Amino acid sequence: MAMESSSANSKITDSETEANVQVVGESPSVAIGSLNQSMAFSIGIALQNAVFQQQSSNVITQATTAKCVEILIKK
């Protein structure tokens, strides 16, 4: 089935071309924005994990110190 050639209104084709150019032009900035958001989220999670690890280490240290003091007092 052959396509018939038809004349399109130049305003419509110009509008469509501008929309396509806008999408192509905005793509890099949208990609960088998405990358920045992902990096910020990942860094935030990493810092939360570091804080949790430090708090857990402090709890273990306090428990160990308390047990050692208990052993020393009993002797």
C-alpha cells in the first residue's frame, strides 16, 4: 500500500520540529539532573549507614567496658 503524498501546513511541521528539537535539547540536562539526584540519595544513605555503624560500635564498646569493670570489681 503506497503512501499518498499530501501537503502539510508549514505551521504544523514547524511546531512539530520545534517540539522535537526541544526534547533533544533538554535531554542532557534532564539526565544530569537525574544523575545528581541519584548521587545525593546514595551519599545520604551511605552517611546514614556510617552513623548507624558508629552508634552500634559505641554500644558494643560500652557493654564491653561495663563487663570488664564488673569482672574487676568481683576480684
